[in-house]
Amino acid sequence: MESRIAGALKISAGLSATGVVCGFASWAWLPEHMDFFGVGEVPKLVGILLVPVIGIVLTLMVALIVSCDPLIATQDSSSRAAVAAMIAVPSFFSLPIQIILLWATWSDHKVGTTPFTVLASILLIILGFVFNYIEQNHVVGIRDLWTLQSAHVWEETHALASKMFAVTGVVGIVLAFFVPGGFWQEMLIIALFLIPSIAAVIYSFIIREDAQYQYIVR
């Protein structure tokens, strides 16, 4: 697993470095102070570095947590590859966010919530794909009392969750262009993540008795 984590970190470093290069390549066209998505103005150098740095820091945090999970060491290669892919996700999304920030600053265009709704929906689709391969662990997936106690419940729950998250992601991309920006799209993002997550937890609770029955029969 160490080699896969190292590979994910190399990819993440490359993505973050690309974001930084894009920022410095835009240096001449950027104002001395950048509006950081409406949160407040930051110096140009900070604005260029902030998103890539946040992405790589989050990636390192996920990698550290993954390396501390003993269950991941026992997984097959497909599951370990899926977990490694999730390590690189923060840096993967930091690049388009960096590009959006630079474009908005250069063009003096106010960024709404639509791009972030689309990115959140893409993340749901990625999670749906990953859930097809992920095995029991304490880092990625639907981790509740019943999925962590039973491999059967974990597999069945994630088989359903993979479909729900993927479909929800596609629906989210479509709705991003119809739901009004601002508050309503923020509520949409929350709902897109909560609905399939809660449904998956409820499903794992429902099938727990089936898992217990299988255990008794064995």
C-alpha cells in the first residue's frame, strides 16, 4: 500500500504544482489583491498559492489517516487502488478551483455557486465509481456500525451506494443549471450528499439481520 500512497502523493504534487504554475503564469494580469470567492481580499501571492496548498495539505492528511488504518493493508489490489485514488481527490479538485479563481480575478467576474455545484456532483460520481471496488476500511465509504461489523453488509451496502451516488451526481450536474444560485444551490449540494448517504446507512441497518442469519448458518 505504501507504493500506492506514494504514487497518489506524486500525482497530487503534480496537480498542485500545475495550479501554482497557472497562477504565476497569470501574474501580470492579476490585481495586487484578489477576491477569494467573496470571503475577502488576499494579496496576489497568497491568492495564487492558497488553493494548491490547501489541496496538498488535505491530501497529506488523508494519506496519513489511510496509512494508520490496519484494514487497508489486507485489501486486494483493486481496493487499494481505489483508496489511493481518493487520496489524490483534494489536489485533483484544487486545480479546477484554482483555474476558476484565476479566471474570475482576471476577468473581474463574480463566481457563483454553479461551478462548485458541478464539482460536488463530479465528486459524487467519483465516489460512486470508487464504491464498486472499496473493501472494509475506516477511511473511505459508508462506515457505520453494521458495515464495519459485517463484510456482507459492507459489500451489499456499497453495491447500492455506488449506484445512488453516481445517479445523484448526474442529477446534480443537471440541476446545477436550473436551481437558483447562492443559498439554494448550497442547499442542493448538502442534499446531494446527505440523501444517498442516509439511504445507504438505512439500507445497511435493514440488511443487518440477513448478515446475522448468514453468520449463524455458517
